[in-house]
Amino acid sequence: MTKASKSWIGAAGIVVLDNKILMVKEKATKRWSVPSGEIENGETVEQACIREIQEETGFSVSVGKAIHTKNMVIGNFNVTTYYFYCTISTGEIINTDPDDEIEEIAWQNYDNLLAIEHDYPEDLELLLSFVTAPNCIEGRNKHVL
């Protein structure tokens, strides 16, 4: 196995409203993920998270607790993505992505999360932990935020 020679650091935001998670569908892959992207020069991971959610969905958010860090190697890159729980401050769904990579924005419930194709399938268990399964007496939400 070869070592990656470059680093990529990104931020991702998990926004939950009415037992649904805010997701974006990428044009290139036709798969879904939470809003996310690379940290720009001079940004903190929290600032990058706020910017990416605003650009990709139209919502202004407050960044809360860091809930997950994912490390992996993709090609020649050591990739680190920091996941944050975020709450909506203002806005409405509107795609203002300057990179024109987002095809669709939607709130996904538990059943939809199981049915859609994910850009990062390894994130599914984390996402499901933020929503409650239908007909579930005891909620799945394990997070104290």
C-alpha cells in the first residue's frame, strides 16, 4: 500500500429538522451526502462547515458540537473530514453552490436514508443515529447535543 503524499481537510454539517436530515445530491455521482466541502485558506473547520451549508443549501446555520471525525486515504490524499451538528438560523432551500455540483437538496427521513444511494455509505449508521425509525417506541437518537 502506498502512502498518500497530500492532505485534504474538510467539514460536513448534519442538520436535523422534524426528524429529517438535510442532504444534497451531487450532479456527478447522482448520490446523496450531507453538505460538506474542503476548508479554504484561512478558515477554521467550523467556518468551512457554515460556508458549505450556506452555499449548497441556502441555510445559515449555527455550528454545534463536533460529532465525528473520518480519516481515510483517497488516491494520493490523506482525507480528514470533521462532522458537526448544526442548527438552522435563517434561510430556505436554495442551491447557490458556486461550483455547480449540487443537483438536488432534500430533507431525508429514516426510510429515505435507507433507500437512497449515498456518496459515503460508511456515514449511514451515523446519520441514522440522528433520526427515529417509524413505529419505534424508543427513539434511536443517541446524541446529547
